[in-house]
Amino acid sequence: MTTEASPTFKVLVVDDSNTIRRSAEIFLKQGGHDVLLADDGFDALAKINDFHPHLIFCDILMPKLDGYQTCAIIKRNAHFSDTPVVMLSSKDGVFDKARGRMVGCQEYLTKPFTKDQLLQAVQQFGNVNQGVK
């Protein structure tokens, strides 16, 4: 199989914690990915249209617009309804995961995540995106 994808995979990281955003950015850039950061749901929605990410990592507990609401808005937009969203949370309860699935998220990572977990999610959804387009 040959990959004809663009050389960089674009990832949007949405989290109100500067530490989490920076950790994710370092891990993803080490993996060779193009990274854009947003500090809340509104910031993410403002940036998504220009950046057109291939994958979105989104924290659940954020002020103003939480991750569930942010994901639901992204999924209602026809341009981004197929963009995979991976929820990030310090909670890993069954209810939280089910609620994430209900709003359209594809995967759920519990914080603190490792570099390997983050890059594995990118690889998983990178392969999915190559098959769709």
C-alpha cells in the first residue's frame, strides 16, 4: 500500500490546561504532525474552519463550552462531520464514554495520556482518513 496523504497530518488539540496542550503539541510534533492549539471550545470552533484538521483531540471539562458541546457542534457541520474527534478526560467512567459516543466522538483517552497513546490514536485515524478520501 502506498500512502498518498499530505506529508503532514493536521491535528487540533482543544484543552483549557496549558500543560496538557503543550504536552500534546510536543508529542504530536515529535511524531511529525502539524499541530494547532485551542484553549476552549469557542477558540476551537473559530480555528477549525481555517485549519481543517484531520483529527481533533478535545478535553471534556472546559469553561464556557464543554467538550461534549464542542464535539456536537463540530459533528453538525457538514464540512467536519467526518473529522474524527478523540475526547480527553481525567474521568474514565462508562457514562462519560457513552455520552462522548452520543455526541459523535470516535475514541476516548484518559488523562494523563502518554506519547504512545496520542500517536497511536493519530495513526489509527490517519489510516481511516486515507481510506475515505
